[in-house]
Amino acid sequence: MVLTWIFAHRGFSLAYPENTMKAFIEAERAGADGIELDVQMSKDGQLVVIHDEKLDRTTGEKGFVKDLSASELMRLDARYKFKQTLVKKEPVPLLRDVMEWLSNTSLQCNIELKNGTFPYHGMEDKVIDLIRELKLEEKIILSSFNHYSIVHVNRHAPDIETAPILAEGIYMPWVYAKSILASGFHPHYRYAHDEIIKKSCQHHIAVRPYTVNNESEIQRLIKANCSAIITDDPAKAKRINDDIH
């Protein structure tokens, strides 16, 4: 049986503030094989780790990520939904800070390029440059709902692994992934049928469904030899994975 990797979705986001250093550190402690995070650009062109284009859900503040400088974003408290349980403030981190920490771990990292709503001109190249500077090419997967970004990365950095994110099922997704020179794809778990996983693996295309939190779905995907799953609860997923193997 192929070993299925466990990627912590925005870190250990079930129990800690998503896309924060706290969530990433706790994901490693929980035994995750990798972390998944989201990157956008600040007003002054810095790469910042945050999912939503708007600030309100995770920080309680109004406005858009793109309208604040990196220093202003880092002063915000991303602990908004966890203020009752966590005492220490959790800032919005820079991608550089996360990557420098990552370089001293055994974790893999899936960076989602969040440029579907706002184009963030040049973001792909900045991410590539940072990966190269820190020599993390072997630890990174770049994914996006914006498949033009995937093609851009594949043309300019073919040595960095990429995977388009699929919100719906498509016919023969392994063929589509190969057509844009990606080595995998990330479908919503409802569209990661066992036969899709089997055919994709036969064609050497990785399948990493998101966001898998239901225990029976985690079991199904692991038993189907899925390449990886992306989950909010890496501790539960690791326990199930260990039980199966």
C-alpha cells in the first residue's frame, strides 16, 4: 500500500488560528508530513500568508489585504476566532518567515497562490525567487485555482512541482494535469473517486484532495492509495493513517 501524506490545511487549523506560525508549528508537532498555506501580496509588494482577500474573518478588521503594507498586516491579530482560548497574539506572517522556519523541518509545503480575485502581478515570480533563494525546490508544491499561474510557474520554474486546484470534477483529470505540465492535481474530495485516484497514479500524477475532515472519507482516500490528503485535523488523519498501515 502506498503511504498517503498528511498535509495540514492552513496548518493545524481545526485547533489553532489558520495560516499562523502557531498553526504550522502545531501541525509539525501533530505529525503532519506537510503544511498547506495561502499567499497574497501586500500593498508594498510583500508576500504574506493569509487566505481571504478581506481581513474581517481572521483578524476582525475591515478592508483588503492588498490595501495594507506588510508591516500593517503583521500588526494585525490573526487569532480573531481563538481569542477566548489563546492568550498570545498571532500576527499575519510573511511567507519568508514561514519558509525560513520550514527549511529547518522535514515538512513539505503546498503554497496556494491566491490570485483569482486580484491578479497580484508578479507574485508567481516572487514566490519562485524566494524558493530558489532558500533552496527549497524539493520541498514545495505550488497550487492555484488560477491555472494560468500554474502554467506560468511550469514555464519559468519547471523544477518546482505544481498542481492545479479543481473545484469540480473534470473528465480524465490526469490528462489535463499533464497537458499543463503539472505533476499532480488537488480536487475537492467529493470528486476524488477511487477510480480517478487509481488512473492518476498509473499515469504518475499525484492526487491530493481537499479539505478532508470526515473520518470515513479519510479512511477511503488512504485505502485508495491517494498521494496525500489536505485536512484541518492532521492529528486525526495521522492516527487513521497509522492504523491503516
